[in-house]
Amino acid sequence: MSGLTLDAVASGSPYVGYVYSYPHKTAHRPLEPALPLARVWAEEPKEGLFGYVHIPFCEMRCGFCNLFTTTDARRGQVTAYLGALERQAAAVAEALGAWRFARMAVGGGTPTYLEPGELERLFRGLQDNLRLSPEGRLASVETSPATATAERLAVLKAWGVHRVSIGVQSFFADETDALYRPQRAAEVEAALQRIRDAGFRCLNIDLMYGGAGQTPARWQASLDAALAWAPEELYLYPLYVRPLTGLGRRGWSWDDQRLDAYRRGRERLLAAGYEQVSMRMFRRPGGDAQDSLPYRCDQDGMIGLGCGARSYTRRLHYAWPYAVARAAVRSLIEDYSGRARADFALAHHGIALADEDILRRYVLLSLLQVRGLARAEAKARFGRDPMALLPELEQLAARGLVLATDDRLALTERGLERSDAIGPWLFSQAVRENMETFTWT
């Protein structure tokens, strides 16, 4: 990333790195000394927090996956992990004082790897220890075709889960086999039917383009198969091959026609009446995918629970250490599961944001959305117009990647499809250096 130039951003590969948060966890380092959460959160606004819970278990590890997750966990390991989650939730509650959650998500991994009784325990523990419950707020849970059983979905529905996101990736078995993700179309269709029958307000389907053997016709067919379920949201992900993943270890060579697939997918979803929210996210207008209590990740705080979860305040981001390789992930989960409650009252690992990175985070998380960045709002927050504060924005505009009006800065259509190059290019030098010296395990 240190060698990423503006020329490369404008005309090189559009696929440098997916920026879903900033800074990335590979920029985190041990906090010495560890910081008491009561002090970390003492001066923070806490009326509209995001609560995220990480379940690091899956029934299989997809070849492209670099998430913090492991497979084949024994039930005893799951029980120990849930106990640690309860201790962490209680410690966080004591540290926060007064608070309110605006949104909630349970991700992973695959949260529905948990058995129905374990899901019940998860939600009960969150409610009893932290007053964090899906009921009454936008709450999302991730699932997979194999684990979206009627019994598990019934637990999610009973607890008031609003949104279910299912990773399908492709409706063709040979394509998912090539991604180290064996599944069959009948299994996918049955899972989608169960989700619809359960009556969740929002269904999201994840699809992936750029895999081996995927042709334009196949990609179109997967899009049409997903649209047949009229999902409220669709995410279109380009395939990335990352260090220590199954495909990465094989030196996988994937379809270099990802940009064409993105354009075809975007055209198909817009024609079907969906609005584009970001490079990846598409939403059906009128779909019940919003809530009344707003949350903005560029301004509001986040409480992450579980090994692999990230938390952030305006100045400090902290999380448990990050790993990808199976042995390292399992070691970290075992360490987390054995922690005493007092350990969870401290932030052990993270990064304190410099003023420059607070600005860059705000710009990145705004600019990478279709709506873009409101210039007056940014000026009120940072004292000057963002174009003056970040010369890179002027350079992007000169290359036709950003459209600057009196009111907003927004990516052009060409800029939007290069989001995964523009995002990493806007990282600060300090964050880049931390990421590049991260030891992958």
C-alpha cells in the first residue's frame, strides 16, 4: 500500500483493499499500560451506541475468508465462550455508567452456528448484563444456508431480530466449491424460504463475483436468482485473495473480469429498482430496512463484545488481537474464554487516533457512500473545508473520481467503482506503516 500512487488509483487495479472501517485492526498494537474502560468512556456520548457481538465459529472456513473465525468448535468451547461474553458484558456495563444502544449486530463467523439453546443463552446474557437486546432497535444477525434452520430462526424472531443476512455468494455449486464453500442450490433455496417464512423485516443476500468459472451469464443468473426473493438489501462483493486464507495458500488466480462483473451487477440491480448505497450495498426503496433511531459510525461510538470484536470512541479504537491462521485464532479464543471479569474492564490492544486520522476516518466513511460528504457539516466539525484540509480530495476531483459541488463531495460513477483503491490511498502514513509491519498469524 505504501507504493500506491494516484496514477494507480486512477488507472490501475480497482481492487486494492476493502475499507469497511478505519483504521484497520492490523494497525492496532498493545496498549501499554492497558486502559480502564471507565476512563476511556467517561467523556464520550453514549446515547446512541452500536452494539456488536462476535461469534467466531463456523461450520466451514471459506477459501476467501480472513475473518476472525474457526471451525469444528466443540460444544464445551462454545459454552466457555458464552460465559466469557457474559463476564465481558457485565464489566462493560459497569464501566459505561448511563448508556443507550441505537443498533445491534451479531456477526462472525456464523452466529447461527450456535444451537437454539445457545442462541437463547446469548441473547439472555446480553440483555441481563448490558441491557442489549434486539427488541426495539435495528438488529442484524448473520447466518449461512446450512445453519439457517427453522429452530434457530425462531429464536432470532422471538428476540426481535429485524434483519437476517445470509452469505450465498453464488447459486451454482461448482462456483462455491471453487471458493472452498461446498453448498447446493436446493440447500440455499430452502434456507431462503425459511427466512422469508419466519417474517423478518429485512433480508440481505451476499453475492460474490470474480470466482473461478464465473461467466457473465452465470453472474447474471445468480443475480436473478437472488432477486427472485425480493431481498430488502443485496451486497455484491468482489473476490479477494488474502494472506493465510485457503485460496491465498494455493496462490489462487481468480477471474480478472471483476470490474465488468461489478458493472453488470450494478446495472441489473438499478434496473430492478434498487438504489446504490455504496460500491457493495444495494437497497430496495420502500423496503423495511431502516429504524427510527439514527446511528452514524463516523460520529457515534461502538461497543464490541467477543474475541475479534472492535470497539471505538472518538479517539480510541480497541479490540482483541487479530489473527487469520487456525492455530492463532483458536489460541486467542481460548485465552479470551478464560479471562476473568476484571480483565474485560480494560482495553488491552488498539490505537489512539491522531487528529489527522479522525479527519481521514470521517472523510473515508462519508466519501465511500454514494451520498458523499456534506461540506458544511465537515467544515463545522473540523473548522475548514475538507478540500483544504485534505489535498488528496482535490487530486481525486482533478482525475474525475470525485465530484465537488458547493454542498457535497461525492464519488463519481468511475470513482465509486474504484472505492477499493481510493480508500487505501487515503490512509495516513502512520496507519499504513502499522499495517505493513503487522505480523500475520
